[in-house]
Amino acid sequence: MIFITLEHILAHISFSLILVVTLIYWGTLVYRIEGLSSSGGKGMIVTFLCTTGLLINRWLYSGHLPLSNLYESFMFLSWSSSVFHILLEVRSRDDRWLGAITAPSAMLTHGFATLGLPEEMQRSGMLVPALQSHWSMMHVSMILFSYATLLCGSLASIALLVIMSGVNRQVVFGAMDNLFSRSILPNENFYSHEKQKSYLQYTVDFSTTNYRKCQLIKQLDHWSYRAIGLGFSLSTIGTLSGAIWANEAWGSYWSWDPKETWALITWTIFAIYLHTRMNKGWQGEEPAIVASLGFFIVWIRYLGVNLLGIGLHSYGWLES
């Protein structure tokens, strides 16, 4: 009983913290205050410790790795997102604004597990024989780690596309305003001292804004590539270990189960992304479109197939 009470306490504390951390990082996008991003990083570390304690506590009273149902997998996914966030913080303190992507990922998955799932789906149960394998720890943990990194990388690509569309619209509208002013105003008025001063000020502000956005696009492109590269490697390891586990449990390395089919689709999409980056030298919009497609493919693979309740991978995730 004490283990379950402790789990509920840690779950609500960690969710409250990650919610505050998410708001802090969103605030740093508007207000450039160093103390905000620093406190956000510290809050994420505390959230990580609380979620770690929750998973260890559940491991102790259930007797197995907490990856056996939908609730546990979502909590582990949230924990993985916080780990990825902390690694980014350590790697580059100048890009702490990336917490505006990683923190909401951890918050939404944590919130869905804690508040969105009914209580009976949050209970830990006995493992079916097929899940009682050492390969399950490696396979499921690697796959969930890959989900966290691939989703964060794909979200960075989606943000890149949104910002690029804004920059493109501003460039077009700026050019249209320039042509409009030149066409309806007499030259002597347009090039008068006051008009020229106003126009130059607009040009400077416009160029500065677009320069900052272009720098942001470059950083998003860089970190999206790094995150997806890591996630693709983890996904490959998880898929290979899953094939070995499947042969041990069902006597076949590959069965074209719905989950396995979507795993292959996911792997192919991100392989195409990495191929275009490494061999074609593509950057910016084109590979970001591929990564954005991968975002939805990952969710179909992770959640959509399980919601249908079909295939060999349907047990342990949703209860009838």
C-alpha cells in the first residue's frame, strides 16, 4: 500500500513540476531572461529525479521492469524525454530554448499517463510468458528511447517549417510593401529625408528579425538532424533485439505483425531523411518535411496499432 501511495505522490509532483517547467521554457521564447532558462533546467532535473523514483518504486513492488502496459510505457517515454533534455542542456547551454520542445513532450506524455488513462489501466499486473525475457528489457527500452528522440527531432523539424513559412511570408509582404510605396508615392516624397529615414529603419528592423529567424532555423535544423540520427540508431538496435526476442518467444524473427510493419515503415522514413542529409546534402525545408511525416508515423506505430488491439503486440498495453 505504501508503494502505491508513494507512486501517486511522485506522479503528481513530477507532473506539476514539468508543467511549470514547460511554461518557463515557453516564457523564455518571449522574455530573454537568463534566470528563467536556468530555473527551467533545474526544474527538469528535479522532475527527472521524481520520475526516476516513480519507475524504481513501481519496479520494486511489481517485480519486473515497468514497461508492461500503456501507462508504464508513457511514463518511461516521459522519463526518456527528460533524459534527452538534460543531455541537450549539458551539450549546449547556448541552446536552452530547445526546452520549449522537449519539456512539452515530457509533459504531454506524463499528463496522458497520469490524467488521461483510467485507474484500472494504471495498475501493474503479471507479465505474460512471452514478456518474461531478458530481451524485453533491451528491446522495449531502446524502442521507447528512440521514440523520445525521434519525436523531439521531428517536432524541431515541424517548428522549422512553421518559422520558414513565416520568414517567406514576411519577405514577400516586405517586397510588396516596397513596390506599393514606390508605385503610389512621388519620387520626391518617397526619397525625402523623413521617408528615407523611416524606410531605412524598417529595412534594418526587417533584416535583423529575419537574421534571427534564419539563425533559429539553422539551429533547429542542426538539432533535428542530431536527434533523429540518435533516435534512428536506437530504433535499429531496438528492432534487431526485438527480432531476436520474437524468435525466442514465437519461433520467428519476423511475422509481418502490424507493429512490425509500422516499425519497418518508421525505419524507412527516417532512413530516407538521413540519406538525403548525408548523401544528397539537403538541408532545411526538404528533409524537414520528411521528418514531419515521421512524427505522425511514430505515433501510429506506438499508439495507433495498440488502440486497434490487433496483432502479437496488442497484449499488455490495453485491457479489454
